Amino acid sequence: MYKSVETLLVQIPTIRPHKMAVATMQTQTLVLVKITTEDGYIGWGEATTIGGLGYGDESPESVKVNIDTYFVPLLKTLSGLNVAQTLQAIKKNINGNRFAKCAIQTALLDIQAQRLGLPLSELLGGRLRDGVPVLWVLASGDTEKDIAEAQKMLAAKRHNFFKLKIGSRPVEADVEHVLAIKKALGNDVSIRVDVNRAWSELEAIKGIQLLQDGGVDLIEQPCAIDNIDAMQRLTRRFDIAIMADESLMGPSTAYKLARTNAASVFAIKVAQSGGLLEGRDVATVANLAGIDLYGGTMLEGSVGTIASAHLFSTFENLAYGTELFGPLLLTEEILKTPLQYQNFELHLPQGAGLGIQLDEDKIDNLRRK
């Protein structure tokens, strides 16, 4: 039986402005869920989003209201059920709310893994690696600053491949920015771009051709979420990898994208998929269709980041690495022992459940009033 379910909004400044086509972030609001059982287990989950409602249809505020108003009363009626039965009841009684469902699911799986004395990855199929490669996103919008930032990361052996956020400027200006950085960093450093669905199909044809010719490795979500036909045409037209991100909202959309050949890479985000288990199903669809995988982020803090890492560690195919750098973008640490980033990877903890300890005093000081 669940003794309590709390939803906490924790606001933390970023180390620099993070400029995207959909928003420019100077702070991030982490949405943390803490479930306490009557026999003393505590499970944590996260439902963090990007840019309020600028990115998707859930916001920190809506997640908190919906969990408090609908999820908590339902969970209090579900005593005696296992995790699978509990998740089935939530799915039956609550529509949508993928981010909120992900946070609840993560906390329940964290508790279950602790009960069994196993890392969370072992409940998701078993880890195949103890670390996942992590890129860094260059998103200051300033070419020289981005080059200096990338060179600093390479020298520190923290990141050795990079993604650039583009789409807020004219295509030609964005391409010039990207190719200047590519030239400065050299052929051995992988550069990808995320358009955050900002281009029309004609703009995408122009931009992708120039970026492909300039040695860029991957184009993420060039067109609008619903414009699957354009994604299909671009995937077939170009040799460069085309990755679906915002279009990918769980197993059913993964199946539609795979069936129509509308992407050559899937960016798996556990919150956008609706949970860790659904993210695993997206990976299964991709594997069956011969689509490569990339571990995405909603710029979560440490809880969502390490939960994602547990899942991504179980993927046999992780051809394009991950972008689990979210905690490194924040000015404050909420764990007693920070996540371990070294030798270009995020290393997974060996302990039971998520394998982390949260600093609840620090979280209380950072909570939104």
C-alpha cells in the first residue's frame, strides 16, 4: 500500500542560455515524484518537460495538478496489486498524460527493484553495458562560443560528439553556423543537428543537402510532428540519417513511422514514450524494422537521466549514443553523490533500484514557492 505520493516542482538555473527553435531556457523546472510505501520503501520518478507548453502538451504545472487530482486517489484504491496490474489500472482510468505516467511508473519500478535488491536495468531486460556514451548540445547560438565550449569538452574527455540546436534563424545562417563549427572541430568529431521541427519541406531539402555535403552526420526532426509524408520523402531522398524525435510518442507512433519508412533513427525519450516499459517497446519496434537508436532527453535532472540510462544500457543497438547530459546543464546538484560522467560516458550505479540518493534538504531549498 502507498503511504504517500508527492509531486515536487524544483527550479534550477542553467549554466548558460540554452537556445532551441521552440524556446530559450535560462532555468529548468524539474518535476519529481516521490512515492513512499507503508513498509518504508521510497521510489523516485521524474516528469520534466521543456519550455513550459512550448515543446509539448504537458507542463510542470499540469503534471503536478493531474497527479495530485487523479493519479493519487486512484493509487490509494489499488492496494494488493503488483506493478504490472497497477500500471494497467492507470492506463485504463487515465488518458494521455505520458510524462506524468512515466514519473509514476519510474517510481514504482524503483521500489520494485529495491525490494528485489537489483538495479532497475535488471527489471528492463538486463544491462549490456555499464556506461552509455553521452554527447553535448551546443546551444548558445554563438559560433565562436560553441567552438570554444566543444574544444573544452574534448580536452576534458567529457564529450566527443556534439549536437547543435538550429531552426530559429534562416536556413542559410543556420547552415553557415553549423559548418563553421564542423570545420573547426575536424573530421574525427561527429556533428549532428536538431531542427526541432522548424523547417518546411522545401527548407529541409535545401538545408539537409548543404549539411550532408558539409559532413554532418544526422538531422533530427526537420519537419512538423504530423508531417510524416515529408519525413518519409526526406529519409528516402538523402543518405544522411534522418531522426524522428517529437513525432515519436510511444509504441504506436513508432510502428507508424517504421511502417512508412519515415526515419532511419529513433530518438527514444522515456517520458515522451509514456514510460520506461513503453520506451523499451519503441526500441523493439526499431530493432524489428532495422532502425538505429539514440537515447534522447527532455533535459531531465538526475532522476530522469539515470532512469533513462538504466533503459538505454539494455539496448543492443545504440548506434548514435545518447544525450543524457541534462544534469550537467544545471547549476545545482540534487544528489548526495553526483552522477559519474567520465571518458565520454555516463556510468551506471550498481546499487538497487535507480541506485541514487537524493539530497532532500537541497530539494526543499530549490522547490518553487
